[in-house]
Amino acid sequence: MRNVILISEEENLKKPVVLEVKNLTKVFSNGRVAVNNISFSVSAGEIFGFLGANGAGKSTAIKMITGLSKITEGSVKICGKSIKTQFEEAIKNVGGIVETPEMYKHMSGMTNLKYYASLYSHIKGSRIREVVKLVGMENRINEKVGKYSLGMKQRVGIAQAILHSPKLLILDEPTNGLDPNGIKEMREFLKDLAHKENIAILISSHILGEMEQLCDTIGIIDNGVMLKINPIEEIRKGIESSQKIVIKVDYPNYAGKLIINQFNVPVELDNNTIIAGLPDSSIPKIVAFLISKGISIYGILQKTKSLEEVFLEMIKKHSAGTNIK
Ligand SMILES: Nc1ncnc2c1ncn2[C@@H]1O[C@H](COP(=O)(O)OP(=O)(O)O)[C@@H](O)[C@H]1O
Ligand SMILES: [Mg+2]
């Protein structure tokens, strides 16, 4: 019993809020509202995905969060310190790559890291070796940066960004230009980073599938507005509950009624097909049931909404003026 309490206390201690954004707004001098009153927070060990189409306002928000662009309205706190009024204390907790990482091409990854570490007073050699390991670059770190692939450069860039053990890592579209394998590798080590180093990660992307596999929480931003903030499990559940089975039968009216009575789910009819709101896993059950009732089945299809469809629906609902909160 005592152990259980200790574990839950430890869990709580591990999850302080690292980034807190409240009512953040950016109005450019030409009057464009690029970020419109967004609020969210990211805790230690959490990967928060900022998802939105090109031009949605992700980079503008990230630039305000990192102090690179003036905040029109609202507040940003990092480890409780305001980026506006306590800039130095707030920014020392942040590591980030807002654009492609800057590195000296003629030097090795290791020399770059050592040079970067020398800009700080307290970074030991053991920490450099540790970050190299964290980003999985042990075998290639002594080669010249000029010979690295884009993915390897990104890794060393991230190693550089986390040298000073920041509490918050911010990455603006880090997978742009990476091939699928590079994306997969980055996903794995970012997860490791969040979980092993307990770093809060804010990452932006316009690719839903990529975010879905990486993030714990997804915030969808459209036209400067945060439409929805959802734990990833909820998005997955939403997709599951949107699953449908399409069955072609000889007597659709009759079969439809049987299904409604037996499974208590919505059924639509379309010519000689039935579209039942059931998950793929119930196909064997429904087939056995219909056959037992003397219905002949001529075909079965699964109809599942893709992540993209779910995403587009959310945006469409928003544009139509529906209030999603
Ligand atoms: N300096 C600027 N002046 C005026 N508008 C800008 C400026 N920078 C970006 N924008 C506009 O703000 C919107 C959001 O851009 P951005 O934050 O770069 O989007 P994202 O990173 O999501 O692709 C876009 O409409 C863009 O054209
Ligand atoms: Mg951008």
C-alpha cells in the first residue's frame, strides 16, 4: 500500500507544468491576426503537437513563445517565469530549433557540440556524450557535418539544443525534408527524450499522421485559432467510433431491421447495401448472425474514417461556425 502511494506521489512530482500559454495573440502591423487568443499548457514528459496547415499560425506562436517575436496580447510562462518580464530566467529552460540547425560543416558533429558547450560554463564532457547517445549518433558523431544526411543534422541539432538540459524543447516542423525512415527515427528518439529526460516537447507539423504517432496531446490550430486540444487516445477513440461496416445482402430492409434490433446501432440503407455503425471487430459476429437468419451476403467492406477525414471535419465544423470546445 505504501509503495502505491509513493509511486503516485512520484508521478505527480514528475509532471509539473513547464509551458503555460494564455490568450496568446499576434496582430501584425498590417492588421493580420496570425494567432488569435490561444491557450494551452505542456507538462514535463509530455509531447504536445501543434497541428495546422501552412499559414495556420504555428511558427508565429512559437516565435512569441521563444521571445523571437513580440507578443501582441496574452502571456507565456516557462517554468513559471514570464517570457515578457523575466526573459533570461524563462529562456534558460528552453532548447529549440526554430529553423534548420546552424552548424559548422567542416567540423565534426562532436567538435560542433564541444564548441557549443563551451558557450556555456557548466557543461561537462560526460553530458556531451550523454546527448550524443540520446539522439543515437554515437557511431557517426566524429564525422564531418558536411557529410551528414538531413536527418543526422537534425539529430545533432537537437543534441545541441538539449545540451544545457532544458526543461522545454521546441521544434518547429523538424521533419520537413526528412524521408519516412528519418521521420520514424526522429519519432523514436523524441519519445525517448520526453520519457527518459522528462523534457516537455512542443513540436509543430502540418502532417496529422506524423503527429498521431508521436504526440501525447494534439492541439489543432486553424487560421490562428486553437480549435481543439485532445489527448491522442481521444482522437483514436473518435476514429474507432466512426468505423462502419458495409454489407451487400439480398433483403436489405429486412436485414437492416434485424441488425438494429440485435446490435442496437444506427443503420443506413443504400440500394442493396446496409451501412451499420459497427467496428471491424464485429464482422464475424454480424456475418454469423445474418446467415443464421437466412440472409445471403454478397460482400462486406470496412468503412473507416482516416485521420485526415477526422481532422478536416473538425476544421469544417469550425468554419461553419460551430462552437467546438
Ligand atoms: N511578418 C509578418 N507580417 C505579416 N503577416 C505575417 C508575417 N509573418 C507571418 N505572417 C502571416 O501569418 C500567418 C501565419 O503564419 P505562420 O505562423 O508562419 O504559419 P505556419 O507556421 O502555421 O505555417 C500567415 O498568414 C502568414 O502569412
Ligand atoms: Mg511554420
